[in-house]
Amino acid sequence: MEILNVDLKERSYPIYIESGSLNRIGEYLEKNYNGKRAAVITDSIVKNYYSAVVEKSLSDKSFEVELIEMPPGEKFKTLSVVESIYDKLIEKNFSRDSVIISLGGGVVGDLAGFVAATFLRGVKFAQIPTTLIAQADSSVGGKVGVNHRLGKNLIGAFYQPIFVFIDPEVLNTLPPREVDAGMSEVIKYGLIKDESFFGFIEENFEDIRSLNNMQKMEHAILRSCEIKAEVVKIDEKESGLRRILNFGHTIGHAIENLTNYELYLHGEAITLGMIAAGEISRKIKILQSEKFSRLENLLKKLNIKSNLKNSNEENLINAILRDKKVKNGKINLVLLEDIGKTVIRNDIPNNVIIEGFNYILKN
């Protein structure tokens, strides 16, 4: 088992990564939590695959388990769903010495973490991510929250888990589209911080994506988590360096908002956002064309289609201006100077941002 420590002093926690380890979750909860009462929050899809394994492992270690089910999908990452979960926790008399466990993808993890951060002013929280995008990215770093109808993740908190438990074998039940959505975040980590890792993904793309080589997939997840942990250690609450993790997200979140979170998976929108950000970087002449081609060629292998023909430029800019990363009315964009090297700019004219957006419409 690989064990990676996220070093945040008194909020530090381990990330456990091992294929075929889900049936040992009770053992690892026992190591990291002194109580005996757990609420497992999952969605109706993940429940059918993995809730029985998790419940048995926890029960075998004498944990009292309450399974709470939510509907699947980004459009249910809302305060109304959070309130329904509060109701169940209160009805079942959960107290501050309880633990909330997220069993699912990024939506479940974000929402369950927000519940944990706010219920009784904060209870312990653990992550069992079951999608690639959650294993490689969203389960690590402590960002939790829900969407508002006017923007993504506008309501939330920084709230670290007590541990993250990753079993890459669970990815075998994902539809290929979900794997591709997760690959976008894996590729992002190579683009923003590690050119050699980007080269590893280029060289081993099909082995990783097809899940034919779980050892390579484990390495891809581990390296993604390592990079994120390094960044979060320096900047836990996104006052500086952590902003580089948003590469592709400013335009990607706007795309999700423009399509009412129904047309694209999160990772698909981020893929389009990264291509747009790469094109903007090339257009303002900070990224060489051959480096942009490497970025574009790899991301295009994910076969994500743009269906934004009816989106107009004014709506795009308005959606971006509602993004959390806008400061004093200026759009902060994470751009690339090289593969593995980012820069944050707030002086990019709107027409250049629109040109980057139009590039993905045409290509």
C-alpha cells in the first residue's frame, strides 16, 4: 500500500492507495477515528456497487453504520440535498463524535464534506473516492461545497478529511466516459507542474485509460495526489500558489454553468477549458505552438465534443465574472508558459478570452 501524507500540521492526514483494498476500510477507519458511529453518504449508483462491501467492513470492526443515499449527478450538489441529509442525521441522533464518510465521486465528496464541515459546527470526515476524477483530484485538499444556480461551488468551505482511502480497482465499474473525465485532471497535473509526468501519460495513455495496467493507473493517481499535496501544503486556502490547480477551470466552470450542469461531466468541461486556456497562452505568445500541440493532441484523445453552438460571447463572460477566482472585477486566468510551468494573469482582454472559447467551438 502506498501511503502519502498531506502535511498541514495539526490538520495533516494520510492518503492510502492500494488496489483491491476496499474491504479493509474498517481497519483504516479504526486507525484514524476513536468513535464508533459512522454515516456513509453515497449516491444511488455507487450504493449498488460498493455500499455492501463498505458496510460489512465497518460492521466487522463494530462500527454502527447509517447509509444515507442522495441522487447522482452535479445538478443535485445543492443546499436542498444538504438539508435533507441534515434531517436524516438529526433524526438518527448523530452527535459531534460521529464521522461522516463520503463514498462516491466528486459530487458526493464535495457535498458530504460540506455536510461534515457544517453539521454541529463540524464533525470528522473521511473520503472513499470511487471515480478517477475524485481519486486523482477532488478528494484531496479539503475543498468542500455545493453549487448555486448562478455558479459552481460558490457555497463552501476548506475542511480537511481525517484520511482519504483510494482503491483503484473500483474504477473498473466506471463507464469509459467517466474514466476520460478523470483523465483530464490527471493530465492537468502534468501540464501545471511536471513535464516528465506529462510525458509518462503521453507514453502510457491507452494503458492507463483502458485500465489494462493497474500499476500504471496507481502511479498516475499517486503522482497527481503528490503534486496536489505539495501545492496544498504551501497554500491550503488558495491565497497564492494553489490557484494553479484551477488551470482550465475558469472557462470550464463557465461551460458547466452555461449548459446547466447537464451537457458535460465536470472533467469534460475542464478538458475544453484547458484547451481554451492553452490556445489563449499560445495566442498571447507565452506558450510555444509545438507545446500547445502536445497539450491539444493529448487532450483530444479524450474524444470530448463541443456542443456549445448556441452559447453567445456575452453569456460566457458573464458566467466567468461570477467565478470565485474573479478579483476586483478582473478575470484571473491560469495560463501556461511551458508544459509544467504556469503563470496567473489578470490582464487578458475579454476578446482574447472569447477567441480561446471560440477555438474549442471550431476545433
